[in-house]
Amino acid sequence: MLKKIVSAALICGLILTLFSCSKTQEKQRFDETYLDYFDTVSTIVGFENSKEDFEKNAEFIEKELEEYHKLYDIYKSYKGINNLCTVNQNAGVSPVKVDSRIIDLIDECVRIYNLTDGMTNVAMGSVLSVWHDYRTDGLNDPENAELPPMEKLTAASKHTDITKIVIDRDNGTVFLTDPEMSLDVGAIAKGYATERIALALKEKGITSYTLNIGGNIRTIGTKADGSRWTASVTDPDPESLTGYVNIVELADSAFVTSGSYQRFYTVDGKQYHHIIDPETLMPKNTFSSVSVYSEDSGLSDALSTALFNLSYEDGVALLRKLDGVEAMWITDKYEILYSDGFEEILVNEENL
């Protein structure tokens, strides 16, 4: 499930905004953009002493992105790789020997499932694939767009039990014991991969970088002058004059937004977005977007989906159990709501 509000002028959504520094710096700013991974735009920004140093690090990042993209792809197989598509294809057939990074991801998905009481469930592939097919058909043929029949969604929902995922770490295998079950990691994969790459960069001693992988923003350190990175959140109101509602400051942290206004299709004049409530099996329309701040891009990614489908009160209660995690909600009426500490990361635009 592709869902994130993405940055830069290339896509709508979360916009990474780099403001010019007030003094001369030894390190220079460089950037690189890729279009081939996780079906989205990825932008790397870094401060380095030379273009050669940046290009070496960018090459490492791209290689990592390519590997994670192939491993976590649920739609396509690749020669010589057992990925999540392979796992889905062998549901109910046999265990699949996989790279440890797939097992690590699934372990994290189970942890998130328990943390959110099932509101982020990667075992919902059977339901999400039904919506995907109807949405694709509706976009290709708008005049004949239809909603999935509820009986079809209900039947698919009987194959979303996350306990049917069997992991054997000793043998390095994953097995879906339900033959009609499938995994869809769209709610976490980009953020999780982004976090793993960021940690690898930090281990290499790299600082002053930002990864923006389809709107999953993960900053490494600060900018070269010691100031924080900044990111702005798109205003979902089509009549907005500025295009954004807030700017936040980031340093060694992650910021991810899920929204209803970018990926949708229209049936009988009504829009139906791609974030599906696991309880009703339908898109929920309480919020236009939810943005999550934390130190972990994978956590922010997964929580943005869960919070979108929870009430504001239940979402705040969930965040109060977690350290260093904050969120901002924009309702369907464009009202802005905050968690307890979110306003502490907001930028005073007068100081920019």
C-alpha cells in the first residue's frame, strides 16, 4: 500500500525545505534524486567537503535502496532473490528461505501490530489487493468505477491473521500457513528501509544528511552549520494560499505523513482513498492527514497509518505510551490537532 505524502516539487505531500545558512561553511550542499525505488521519488541531501565524497555516499545509499526495494517488493519477482512476492506466491505451499532483512522487517511488523492493537496489519494483503484492483480499474475507466462488494472484502478479511506468519530464524525461512493470505508492507516498508539505511550511514561516520524516501524523511545529524533541518507539511485544503500548514525542525529524527488526498479514486462523485480501516474494511474519513515525528522512520511510517484509523483521543492515548513520539492531525474539516508535545518541534517562521 503506497500511501506517504511525499516531498519536493516533484510530488504532492510532505515537502522537505532547506533554508540557506546565514554564514559561510566549509562543507557544501549536494543532492541527488532517484525515481526507481519503492515506486516513488527519493531525494538525498548532504553536506560534504567535496562532490566526490558526496557521490561515494550517494552511491552507497542507492545500492541500499535498490536492495531493500527488491527484497520488499510484493508485486514483482527478481532473478536470484526470494523476496516478499516469493513469500506470497508460496502461501500455503512451503516455507521460503529469505534474506535476514525480510525476517527482521516481519518481526518489526508483528511488534507494530501488537503495539497498535492491529490497526497496522501487514497481513491485510488479501483485503488491500481487492481495493487495489477496484481502484486501478476505476482510475483506468472512471465512468464505470465501482466499490468492492462488501461480501468480497469480508471474505478476504478472513485471511488476515498475522499469527499465520511462521518465521524460522534457525533455517532463515518465512511461511504463510494460510494459502489465501498475502503480505502488504506498504504501511511500513519505505520507512523501515529508510531507517536501516540511516543507521548504516551513521555507522560509517556520515553526518549532515537527509534521506527523503517517498516522503519518509529521516535526518542524520544537523546541517553543516549546526542548525536543524526543516520540513513543511502540505495543507490538504485545495483553497490553501500557502500550500502548507506548518514547518517542523528535525535533527537525527524522522517525520512521516499519511494522507487521504493524494491516492484515491472516485465512485458516484465521492472520493475513496487508499488507507483502509482494518475494522470496517473501508477508507476512514475522519482525517485528511496524520504526521508523525519520532527517532525511527519505520515507527513513524507505521504509526501514521494506525493513527489515521484511530480516533484522535485513542491516538493520543497510544502516543502517551511511547517516548519521543509526537503527531499532528488535520481533520476532514482542515482543523489542526496536536499530541501533547508536537508544538515543541514547530518552527517560528519569523526566525527563518
